[in-house]
Amino acid sequence: MEIVGNSAAAIFESIRGLVQAGHLRAGQELPTVRDLAASLGVNRNTVSSAYKRLVSAGVATTQGRLGTTIRDPMRLGEAEGSRPGCRLMDLAGGNPDPEWLPDIVQVLAQRPQPAALYGAPAVHPELEALAIAWMQGDCPPAFQIDIAGGAVDAVERLLACHLVPGDKVAVENPCFVSSVNTLRVAGLQPAPVGMDGKGMIPAELEAALAQGAQAVILTPRAQNPTGCALGARRAAEIRGVLSRHPNALVIVDDHFAMLATDRYFNVIPANARRWALVRSVSKALGPDLRLAVVASDDHTSSALRLRLTAGTHWVSHLLQQAVIGCLTSPAINARIEGARDRYAERRSLLRRLLQERGIATAASTDGLNVWMPMETDSQPLVLELARHGWLTRGGASFGVPSPCHGVRLTISSLAADDAVRFADDLAAAMKRLAL
Ligand SMILES: Cc1ncc(COP(=O)(O)O)c(C=O)c1O
């Protein structure tokens, strides 16, 4: 393997060629700028700008002074959900309870519509009206509505609208696995922001933005995995931080909005230039209804529309019809309320059962999960629980960049008697492991 070239463009092409030919592999470190400049007989700035180009083209990643390495675009972390057919009792999947999801086929049958053809508006006007009413008051007053294929899809497209590979994105730590995966695939670098029980720590967010993060992804409630929500005061503090960085792209992932018991508090300051509030229907209507509503500033919305036009163009009007049908059905709205109450009951039951056994959980107030923070690696406990029939998700999935300690327990389908059995098994497992 020999890197050649006497200009930034030639060095870039040489390294890219070596990667394409398989001579340089993912994870392999490139020579230091100083060494390569010396061996090629060129100025250090020339090598440095070749490396910058490699990073922005997604070929390499840089860790500042720690060097530049070849990137593995295919390496993904864990994903949400569990494999079907697993014989363990699933407390790992992060899924809603299928019993509480509406019958979409029936909803569609009640809304016969002509087939949508090329040229149809990307957003169904009725869904747009519902979305405007849903978003109004929760973000800056001037906004456009777009529809994406779920919250994860929206986040991915929004990042692609404004960022280039190598850019840093401030994320909660611990963080939702798909957000970390999205950054990885796009060649973006997560800038972890520590959390306390009330959400992102404002001073840490300030530091991440001051150190060049171009965007921030925030979960205002039902944070995954901790379940925490931003109260009024924390949201105001974060808004204050963001108002000092008006160019940062602010993505608010309010994925649990339809089922939330916590109030929503806006973090997007009035002077933010690039922002989006994303609300998904996955948890209330089912993850197969891949649809999220996006409210954003004019410029972001135009960029998002361009990206949609170049790809799927629109989210299927059948899905849009199904969502309209659900949102306007009193029976389904009552069902969503029922699911919200059921999830809240299940969360507080499991937390109480664990507390009675001396096991502390995060004061999570919303979401489908209960988070059990730990002092040490959760993996031995996750394995011990699996031996006793329980599938749980260890902290390794959520830490940015290194594993965090804790276990996430999905409560959505956990009936009361199973919750008691689980609490007993967990207490016994912790005793055996001397935790
Ligand atoms: C923070 C967060 N965002 C987004 C999603 C998924 O949203 P969607 O299914 O609309 O992509 C989840 C699912 O658990 C989540 O926890």
C-alpha cells in the first residue's frame, strides 16, 4: 500500500483508490499529516486538506489529534426491536403493545379514495390541516409542514439537508440507538451531551456547540432509553443555550407525542435559523405506519422537499389516509388514551415493584421503557436474566461513544403478574451477581 500524489486532489484520489481496491480497510489508521507530508515531499497543509476532503467525502473519520482512520460505512450498532420467534419474554424491543394498535385495514376501508397519481400533492391537505393544528404553539410561529417516513427517516433527511460528513452533532448520552446509527451511516460525528434526570445538561450542550457541533438532536419527552422529559425550566435553559447558537440545526424528536403524559415544552428559540419539530405516529398507531409530521422553517422545509422529491417523493397516500382516519376517529382516539393510561400504569407498577426490592430506576415519567441505571457493566446481568427467560437491553447499545451502564426494560406488554415475576427474578439475579 503506497499513498502517492503531490497535490491535495491527487493524495485524496490515491487514498480513495486504495480503499476501493481493498488495500486500506475500515479502521485502519492513515499516517500522520507530518509523516505523510515528509514522505511525499509536500507541504503539511496539502496533506491536511486531502484528509479533510476524505472526511467530508465520508471515506475517513478524524478524531482530531488522535488521527484519521478509514471509515466503515456499513458498521451499525443495534437497532430497536427484537427478532420475532425469540423464546425469551421480550422486555428489550421498545415496541408498543400490538393489542393497543388500531386496525389500519378497517380504517382504510372506511375511507375509500381515488388512487393517488403522479402530480398529487406530497402532503394530503387534510393531514396538513391536522398537522398544523398539532404543531401550532409548540414551535416558532412561522412553519411549513412536511411528511416523512417516520421520525428516524425525518432526522436522517434533515441532517442530510444541512450537514456534510465529518460534521459534529450534539446528542443525548445515553442516546436512542437509531439516532447514533443515522449519524454513523452519514459519516457524522456524535458529540455526546451528558444528561441528568431532567434531560440534557445545558452547560454540556453549550460546550458541544462552542466546540463546533453543527446540529443538535433533542428528545423533549420519553427520552430513549431514560424516559426523562424536559420540564419548563430545563427547556427554557436549553432554549437560552440554543439562542446563543442560532446557526445550529435544532432537531426536536418528539416521537412519543401522541401517547405522552408529560407536557411538551418548546426548546427552539425564536432566532433559530434552522430547526424542525418531528412527531411520529409509530408508537400510537404502529411502527409499520412509517409516517412522521415535520414542522420546520421555510428554508429547511424547502431542502427537505427537494430531498423527498429526489427519492420517495411522498409518503404513500394510503398511509396518509390511514393516519387521517385514525386521528379523526373518536373510537381510535379513545383507544390511544387507553394505551396511554395502560403504559403509565405499567411503568409505575414496575418502578414500584423494583423499588420495593431496593432496586433504583430513573425517575422516568414517560415512554415505553423503564431505565435502571447501574454502576458497572450491565452485560453480566443481561445474560443472567436471559438464563431465566427475560430478554432485556443493556446499556452498551445506548452509550455515546462508549457503553453506558444500565438496563432498559420495555413495559408496554408487561402484565402485572409477569411484572412481579420479573421483579423477583431481577432481585435474585442481582443478588447472585453481588450487584
Ligand atoms: C427517540 C425516538 N425517536 C424515534 C423513534 C422511532 O420513530 P419512527 O418509528 O417514527 O421512526 C423512537 C422509537 O423508539 C425513539 O425512541
